[in-house]
Amino acid sequence: MWTIFQKLLLCSRVSFSALQAILEGARRLYSKETILLLRGEKKKDFVKISELVVPQLATYGAGFANIPLYMLPMDFSIVGTVHSHPLGNLTPSATDLNRSFGVILMIVGFPYANERNAAVYNRNGEKLTLKVTK
């Protein structure tokens, strides 16, 4: 059933300002990975990202970023996570997919310049269309 639900999801929408905040945060923390929670809502065949949430007690390092999920409050408006890949690869690893939280996983990669340095996936690792809105 989870797979059927995920196949209906075709794209993710994020505002230009939210994407710029994600990219700027990744640039500032470079060469470590960064991680944020994405707050929003699922509508029909897309997810609309409305806010970024900085997770408490997150760990940032060279080649990893981690959130202690057991410390997160119950918040059903969290639709996924975004994290950076300092080497620029936008493909999720098996660890990325296994540790994803929510219905989408966004990855931003070096040089963190614009939407070409961002990709969104569902929990099955299938790439979704990323639409940047005003």
C-alpha cells in the first residue's frame, strides 16, 4: 500500500525563498553535511513545502548528518527532510533512503547555487519533479 501511495506523488513545490535558505545553510556549513526538516502538506499528486525546521540535537559532520528521531515532537506537518551532499552528488544512498523521515527526501549538492543543485525523491528513491514557486 505504501508503494501505491508513493507512485501517486509526482512533484514537490518549494518557494524560491525557502530553497535559497536551504542552499545558503548548506554553503555555510560546507564541507559538512547539513540536515533540516521540511514542513508542509501533501495535496493530490504533490507535496507543498511551506517551512524549514532546524532539528534540535542534530549532528553535522564530514559525510553524514543525523537527527535523533526519538527526540522529535509528534508533528504531522513534517513532510520530509532535506540534507546536503558536499561532493555534489544528488543521488540518494541506501542509507539516505532508509533513514528518510516523511514522504519526501530532498538533497542539495555542491556548489549550492540554484535549483539545478537540488533533487527530490519519494521514499522508494524515485525522482520527483521539483517546482520552485514565487
